[in-house]
Amino acid sequence: MELLLLATGGLIALIAAGLVAILSPGGFVSLVAAGALAALGFLQFAFARAVFDLGTTGAAGWFSLALALTLPVSAVWLLLSVMLGRTKASRGLGAWRWYLLLQAALSAGALFYALAGPAFPPEPAGSRAFHLRGLQWAAVVVVLLNVILLAAKFEATHLSLPPRRRETFRLALVGVLGCSGLLSYLIFSMLATGRAEVADMGSSAVPASLLALLLPISLLRGRIGEAHAPEDRLPATATTSLLLAVGYVSLTAILLWLTRSAGMNLAQGLLWIAVGGFCAAVFALAVSNRLRRRLDLFLDPVWFEPRALRRLASGPGMTSLDGAHGLAALCHLIPQSARAIAEVDPVTLFLADPVEHCFRATGSTIAPLPGVMIPEKEPLPVLLRRIRRPIRFTGRSDDLEYVGIYVENAEQITACAAVCAIPILGDEGLIGFLLCGARRGAKQVSGEDLVLLNIASREYAERLERVQPEPPAVPPVPPVPPVPKTAQD
């Protein structure tokens, strides 16, 4: 069964690589993706050969070679994660080139060690696992680091892309995260037990095959190879994948320490970690409003998005914007639309002014229009550009994450009577935002209203990008009178 799974997965990956190389319009990015898929397919064939040798002669030579091949294969996938969704101004690989050069050197060393290093003795007859020996432990740790980084890079690219591109990129992200999650678990299992189970190798072919099926769909139909992220793209260090990976690594390291140093078995170690982790999480949520805010950002779309979509479909929707035939009319109607959809008031629209490098209030339900502007380098636009999610204003002096907003943008927030900010994200990043109040009689905006306004902001972004501002009128140049012949002489 393991041989069948690995061979089938390798064949699927090679077919996907051929389709991407021939049909994908993404240029060099598509070639890198095809190479990554092909490398994944050959790697599964290498592990299949190792499993075959284990069942016949017990030899571990092909396992050593296949394990060494995981280093260059993971490096190629990391290169793909760096190439996808780069900004238009990107040249080369940036700071990643040094890490990739290091990976190339480590890959060459691992292959040399597998081919010319010490010959490991065969596994016992009837064995269903390969034991890790020598420098194979280090190769497994480096592969784990690459898997974590490429998952974080894929998530950062997904969050940085415009909403239309993000939908088509989601399939590739699901495949990468699913494959990375199972591989991380299998690698930790290898590190904990000191051996690689044949059953684990066979099960790893399932998420790898899923990735080989989903990535070509995003490359061929979604054309994500041609997608560009805005200049203010989200860094990989700010992703949930990296946070989860660090937590997973830390908890597993603690588990291994408990089971080996404290003389506990696996069940007792998991129980102590679960109890300690629960107590630490409750204490952290009690003292940190930043963690509570992160939890709200994660849970609000899960709980409220279905209900918000139903409200948007049954309410006035966006029909009020259909009559806007210019930028000025659209700026006037968007605050009215947001107030009607979410029943919050007041609502003020700020749009980017590329000439003055600021965001100006261009429409509002407040009369007269607040004459305020916010420079693009001040805390509110910078934070909206970075997190790309709605934010609530509490005004608390101990809120260290938002204290810069409360100090430097207090005048604008007070003028707009705002309790939250909704980013409007276009193809080139933050093109504007809404400063909104709460419902009548409420002090804060609810999670459902926040999700509803965030959904509506995607439609506002599309309409704003379709409307181009009218060019300024250029006065006609008066004709130059002819010069008399006598003056010419």
C-alpha cells in the first residue's frame, strides 16, 4: 500500500509539473513551480524505492539518498514561495538570496554525505521503519525549518494579494498548509522516536498529491504566477502560520523534555502541557488586550461572516452606488451606503492623495464634511496597511499597540466620531479607509457589523478603482504669430 501511494503521488506530481510548464502563463514563476512539482514527484519515487529495498533486502542506501534529497526539494519550494506575489518593483530575491544560497550549500553537502559518506548497516529483517543515523538528524531539522518558512511565505502572499487574486490563490494555500502541517507532524515524530515509519512515508503522499492537484489550478485558472503584491505587502513574520509553527515547536520540545527528563510517558506529558498551556492562555488573554484583539480577528469572520452575508443579500446592498458616474458622486454615496448596510453612523470616507502623500476626507454622513487629512506615514494608515483588517478604537491608554493612533490621530478620530476603521484595499494596497461610528445607543461596533463593513469595503474598492479621476483642464496654448520677413532679415 505504501508503494502504491508513493508511486501514485509521484506520478500525479510529474503530470502536474508538465501541465504547469506547458500551459501556465506565469513565465519564470511557472517554470519554478513546474520544477518544484517535478522535484516533489521524483522525491516520492525515491522514498518508494527506499520502501521497496526495506521490504526485500533491508538496505538503507536509498533512504539516506531520499532524505538528502528533501533538502534541495524543500529549498526549491521555498524559492517558489519567494517568487510568488512579488511586488512590481522587486528585483532578484532580496535578503532571501543569502538563505537560499545557504540551502544550496547544505543540499550539496547532504547529497555528498549520502553518496560518499559512511555506509549504514541494513535494517533488521521485517522492519517497518528506518533509523536516523549520523547527520541525518541535522537534515531533518533543516527540512522542518524550510517547511515552516515556506508555509509562512505562502500565507503572507495570500494576505497581501488583492481580494480578486486572493480567491484564486486560496486553493494553492490550502494545499501548501495541509502538506506542511502533516510534514511537520511526521518530522517531529521522527525526531521524537529516532526513526522514520514506512506508514508515515505512505501517508505523506496523500497531502503531497493534494498539493500537486491544487497548485496547478491556481496557476492555470487563477494565473497567480502573474499576480503582484502591493509595495506594502505583509511580511512572513506577521503570519499566523509562523506563530502556530513556533508554538507547535515549543510545545513539542517541552513534551520531549518531559517524557525523557522527568520520566513521564507520552500521555502524562500531553496532560501536563495541556493544563499548563490552558492556564497560560487564560492568563495571557486576561492581561493582554493585544491577544484578545488577535483572537477577535480570527473568530469574528468564522462566527459572523455567514450572517453578515445574509444581511448584505437581504438589505439594500450596493444598488445605491449604481447611479454614481464619477469619483465625486461615488465618494458621496459610499458613506451613505455603509450607513444603510451596517446601520452605523457617522461614516467618513478617506481616499489616498498620491500628490500630497496623505489620506483626505472625501465623503461623509456628517454635514459639513470634516476638513481633516491624515499623512500616509502616521500610525493609523500604517497600521491599516500592515494588518489589512478592520480595527476598533478603545481609547485605552494601556493599549500599547494603538497608543500611537490615539496620540497622533486623535483629532481626526474625534472629528469623525469614529469607533472603528475599515481599510479599503485595492490592487496596489491601501487606497482608502472608512472611519465609522457605532449604532445608535452603542459605544462600540459589534463584530457582525465590523465583518459586514469589511465585506462591503471589497465592493467599494472595486468601484473606486474603476472610476478614474478627471484630468485637470489644460488651457489652450495661443498660436505664435508669424515673424515678419523684415524682422527675419
